[in-house]
Amino acid sequence: MLLFLSILFISTIANAESQTSIAVGEYAGQQQYTNNFTLSKRLTILDADELEVNIVGKTEKCCDYVTIYANKKFKFSGIIKQRLVVPGPSIKVIFKSDGRTTDKGVLVTITTRLPANIFNEIKEQLIIATTKILKYGTNNIYLKINQNLQTLKKLHTTVKTTRKTGLIINSVIDELIVIGQTYKQIAIMSPDIMRVHQQQLDIIANLKQKTSYNIDKIQQKYQDYQVLLNDSQNELESLDNSVEKQKLTFSINGYNTIMQTLAEQRQIWNKFYNEQEIIASKLTDHSQKIKLFLHVLGINAQIYKQSANVALLRKNSVLKLDNLIDLPELKNIINELETSEVDILEWLGKTKQADL
């Protein structure tokens, strides 16, 4: 009898073992794992669409591995601190050590990837991509342009207040050459800046697809509960048993509540999708403005170079820098870019406050 109870107790512990984690070594309340040790387990959360997998631990780097099998294979060793997102309700985990050194062990846990987590992750990636388009390269560009414009204004004042321009002509020429070279260097950055912009716009397009996918999932769940609700309401009319009627009424109330929350989620996700479409359009326009801006700088680089050449040929002539200081095309584009940035930054502020 005692043996039977012992077996029953051990069996109960085994059956109570978590199906959402696997622990090896110190993480299992033991010492370091042993040599030539193998442990295999499938971790499952029923009805989960996606799983968050967390792996922590320390193993012999060269030879002891924990392997995760999901939509693809993941293999880790050494100091491990990893987080994965995988599709489906389950993963297979295999830990295997060789016959040499051992170490602390590993812990693998899975959790359901909640809609709020997905929403916040998409939002965070959207903010990062938007910020990169706004900031990549352009901060330094604006700084250099403002410095050059200030230099030109000083030159303009100096030329106007100096009777003998021959005394300052060489310094003026040097400054014009430097400004021209600066603008040329900035203009050369255009392909690299546009490449980064396109990468971020592609990321945003992918985020829109993820958002649309989650909207479709919510809609499908809503429709599934609508079917359950309709069937339950039809069944209720034909029931005579009061207990069964109460049970079914409770189910109907539950379905209505669930459908209401799904409708609210769908509304938030739809609004979020629309916001993504708006920002994608704004960022595309902003990127094109920067492309035009860099092109204008390239042309201006040539203007300054030729102005320096003219100054070299006319060392005794009065220099006219008015046209170089007041370049309407450049000023207009800078103003448009600044307005565009303010608009996008305001949108970013609102997006950061959005929540599911």
C-alpha cells in the first residue's frame, strides 16, 4: 500500500510539471547539470497564436547546447539571455551536454503573446523608424548650412565695409571654396540617406501588414463568437429545463461581453492602422523634400565654386555676395522641411500616448 501511494505521489508530481517551462541544473533546484545529459520536452499553451520564448542560463560554450525547434531552429550555448517570438502554440526544447565541463544550466519559459504586447511592439518599432527618417544625417546638415550662412553674412558685411576689397579677397575666396566643398560633401550623402529612408519606409509598410493581420484575427474571433451567440439564442428558445436555460443565458451574456471587447479592440487597431497610413504618407513626402534639398545643395556647391573662380579673376572688383546669401530655393526648402518635421513630431507625441 505504501509503495502504491509513493508511486501515485511521484506520478502526481510528474503530471503537475509545468508545460510552459523546462529547467536544467541550478534552475531546476539542483547542482550544475551532469555530463552526457540530455533532456527533451515540448512546451505548449493551447490556443496561443504566438509565443514569447525566454531563454536564460550558462553552459559550456563550445559543447553544451539548448536547441529550440519552432518555425525554425534556434541553438544557444555559453552565457544565454535570449527572447524569441515564434508562431503557433508550442515549441520543442532539447538540452544536451557532452562528456566534459559542465556549468550552471538553463531555463526556458513560454508565455502567450498578448495583443497589447503586439500593439506596443509595433508602436515602438514605428516610432523608431519614424525617428530615424527625421534624424539620419539631417541634424548635422542643418548645422553646417546654418554655419555657412552665418559665414556668408559675415563676409557680406566685411566686403561692404571694406573700401579695398583686394586686401580681403583671398580670405573671401577661401571661405567660398570651403562652403562649396561642404555642400558638395553633403550632396554626396544623398544616396546613403535615401537608402536609410527607404529601409525605414519598408519597415513601416511591414508594420502596417502586421497591424492588418491582427485586425483580421480580431474580426475572425468576433465572427466565431457571433456564430456561437446565434446558435445559443436559437437553442434557448427550444429549452424547457430551467437549469439548462440559466447555463445558456450565462453563456449568451458572456459571448455578448466578449464580442463587445473585441469590437473595442478592433476599433483601436483600425485607428492605429489609419495613423500608420497617414505617417507613411507624411514620411514619404518628407523624404522626397530631403532628396530635393540635397540636390539643391549639390547645385549650390557648384555656384560657390564658380563664384570663387570669378573672385580670383576679378580681384580688384567689388564682390557681390547678396545672391549667395539670399538663395530663395534653399531657404524655401529648409522652411518646408522644418514645417514637415514639426508636423511629424506632433504626430509622434500622439502615437506615444496610444494604447490598447
